Amino acid sequence: MQEETGNPIPVKIHPDLIARADKLIAAVQADPDLSATLGRVTRASVIRLALVRGLASLENRAKAGGR
């Protein structure tokens, strides 16, 4: 998931979620698959990864009929 130029979307993120993302930076850097995919691991890249994975989870749930 190399960073691509996209449309910036300003969103307000609760400080607790930012703190959770910050705590994940080291774990993502230590994961060879994730760090290779992301390149430089930053707060923003962790949040983008969470967004991608969260959307995939919601899409799968929607396909399964919301169960």
C-alpha cells in the first residue's frame, strides 16, 4: 500500500484514537510484511492502514448480510 497521491480529506480524530495509532507504529515497523507494504511507517500510514482494513471488514460484513 505505497502512499499514493489522493484527495486530502480533513477529518477530526479523537485523541484516544490517535494515541492508539501511535502505539501501533512500533509494532507495524516490526512486522516485515506491513512495513514493506507501507514503506516509511508514520502515524498517517498506520491510520491509512486501519482505514483500509476497517473498510474491508465492513464490506465483508455487508456482503454477509450484516451479521
